[in-house]
Amino acid sequence: MAQDPTPTTASPASSSAALPGGSFFGHPRGLATLFFTEFWERFSYYGMRALLTLFMTASVAKGGLGFPTERAGAIYGLYTAFVYLLALPGGWLADRLLGQRRAVFLGGCIIAAGHFSMAIDNVSTFFLGLVLIVIGTGLLKPNISAMVGELYPEGGARRDAGFSIFYMGINLGAFVAPLVCGPLGENVNWHLGFAAAGIGMVLGLIQYAFGGKYLGQAGLRPNAGDDPIERSKALRVLIGSVATAVVLIALFWTGVIDVPVERLAGGTGIIIVGLALLYFVFQFTGGGLDGLEKKKMLAIFVLFLFSALFWSGFEQAGSSLTLFARDLTDRVMLGREMPVSVLQSVNPLFIIAFAPVFAWLWLRLSARRREPSAPAKFSLGLVFLGLGFGVMVWASMLAVGPDGQAIKVSPMWLILTYLFHTFGELCLSPVGLSTVTKLAPHRKVSQLMGIWFMSISLGNLMAGLVAGQFEKFPLPQLFGAVFATTAGAGLILALLIKPIRKLMGNVH
């Protein structure tokens, strides 16, 4: 779940002297403010996500929307894709107009409004809530991570350690959320679960407001400065963009543009791929790159493709794997049936347990000059992901009885799958962002970070589209296709490690 943007530099205006005294595990006291803000934001996000597919596919008689799986998968894919796409304009807006501090607070308010909108029993307010959460997350996510960097103007290992603590807040929130929101939504009322997610975000905003005094000058001013001409240009771009978005949403909402959501999701995927390809083609033909930079750019492009494939499998945790947990997993423990959404706490729990182990392993191998290169870690990540879906192939075969009737299998199959997926995430996710910042020409780092998040966005969209086929294809065939694609991609990448390392030059 470590997909958060990490800035490469602190703001020049930051200084340790500007930070108030006090400490949080030996770090600036402001880190606690950002840690708990992120904890509650992730609580709200993963609490709602744990219920999203279940709510959309539940029958109307059971309080759900009664959507077919294909439509629910497309909506899920679009929602999670735009969460990452809107991090790009969210960061731009903070840099140009708001400053990170205001952007985070405004984003949190919009997120809370989105959750409370979903707490209303109405289809229109449900979709309004999704739109608001996407907008709010786009404002909050990139900027809260940037503010963590501003707490450490000196950089170095202490800054890396600060991000490690911040990362634990992400996974703690993701772990707790399904345990709270899930049972409330499934066992009491779906909308109560969404409301609980909103309350979590409000708690995060309250402590963020009271803890702002510990942040010093971090994030107070836009990084682009206070040039009135530049601010005026940025404001015009913002107004034009918002007006265009409002018109498009209104046309879809009123039915003037009547496109099935499944086709819309597919078209969005084509647009994302097209934009990424156009960007790379432009960089190679007219981007002003020298020979070495072009080689490194090609390495980024190759890793971009494999990153999208990884997230297309990994992000099925909230869609196809959730449906498997609901329909084909025996969740009775100690005489009581465990809510489906509780199983979504397994991955963040494994992340918390194994992240220090992987960090120790990489350091140990590095000391012996045997640490795998970035492409090798990517390859391992894809193979681990594929192994997880290999487990699901076996589990789905056992879930069909001799007479063709469904049989519920042990939850240990899903737990083992999440374990393999966790190993894959720890091999690939932290490495991706770091590698891009090392390979990108310094003058193009921000652009390429945005392009990298497009790979995650594309992967999320593909995950939703694949999950939409849950009821159309036999599950051994569906999971088998994902297994073959991801594990096969990992093996292909293993064969390409040496050529890619040559393209990377002196970057390991």
C-alpha cells in the first residue's frame, strides 16, 4: 500500500530553526501531526474501499445498489484510477496557489464531505461522494508527503527514517479501517460504515488543525512563490479546468452524454496509455535529452509498463478477491461469521510485520554487494504477485464440488495470497518511486513522477475491468489468466535485467 508520492527535495524556504521544539520518536514534533493526519485519511479511504464493491453488488433488498459485477468493477476501477491521476493537479494547485498546508486541510474537508455524502441512502449522493473523495485525495495525498520532506531540510538518513515512520501511519490506518468500518457496514448498515469513514477523516482534521503549530513554516506558502502574474495565470487555468470538469459531469449526470460506465472505463484506459506514449515519444524526439538521458528514459518506460501490470493484479484486493471472500470463503470462526471486509486488513498487517525484514535484507545484501538491482526487484515483485494468483487458481478449483455446486474454502487461501502479494509490494512499490527520481533528468523529475503515477492509475483501472469479469468466466480461468500474465511478465523482465541495467548507466 506504499504508493504515496515522496518528494525529492525539501522546500528551500524550510529550515530546522523554523520548526518548534519537541520530538516524536526522536523526530520533529510536526511529524506526529502529519503521521496522525495520514493515519486517519487512510482509515477513511480503506474503510470506504473495504465496503465499496460489496455495497455496489449487494442486492437492493439487502440495502445495496444491486449493480452487476461488470458495472461495479468498472466504477471501482475508474474511482481508484482517478484517485492517483488527480494527485498531479493537486500538487500543481498547492505549488501555484494554495500552499501545501492549506491544500491538505481543504482536501481533508472535501474527503469528509464525500464520505458523509455516501452515508445518505441515495444513488446520486453515492456518486457525488466518490467524486468528492477523488478530488479531496488528489489535494491531500501528494502535499502531506511533501510536507514530511520539509521537516528535514538537512535531508540524509534521518529524513528517510522520518518517511519510514510516516509510512507506518499509512499501513496502521489501512489495517484498522476494515476492522471498524467493515463490520458496521456489513452487519448494521452500509451507510453507517461510510459515515464512520467520514468521522475518521474529521478526527484527522481536528488533530491537524491543533497540531499545525508544530509544523513551523512547512507548507505555508506556495513553492512557486507569490508572483501576482504567475498566480493570476494559475488561477485562470484552475477556473477553466474546473468549469470544463463541471460541464462534463453535468452532461453525464443529466444523460446528455449517455455512455455505459464499462465503455467509459475502457476509453479512460486508452486515454491514459495514449497520453503516456505521447509523452515518451516527445521526450525521445524533441525533449532535449542527450544520449545517456534517452537511455535512462527508455528504462523508465520499460519499468512503467511492468508497474502497470503489477498494480492491475495487486489492486484486485478490493474487487475480485473481495468477491471471492464473500461468495466462496468459509468465514465462520468461533461460531460467528466474520465480515468479508475484515480480510482486507491482512495485507497492511503483513506490511507492518515484514517491511522491517525486507529493509534489513536489502541492507545486508548491499553490505555484501549482492543487493538485487531495481529491475531484479521489479521481477521478483511480479513473480510474487503471480504466485499469489496461482494460489487463487488452486483455491477456486477446490471451490467447485463434483456436482458443480460452489463449496466454501478456508480463508487461509486468501491469507496466503495476501502474503505473496505483500512480498511483491515490498519488492516493487518502494523501489519504483526511488528509481524514477534517480533516472529522471533533474529538470524533469516532477514530470516523470507524474507519469509514474499514471502507471499506478492505469493498473488500478485495469484491476477493476478484470474484476468485472468475475461472474462471466470460470474463476480458475480468470485467476489463471492473471497468474500467467503477472508471473510471465516477471520472468520476461528477469531476462531483460542486463539490458535494462545497461540503459540505467550508473544507477543501481
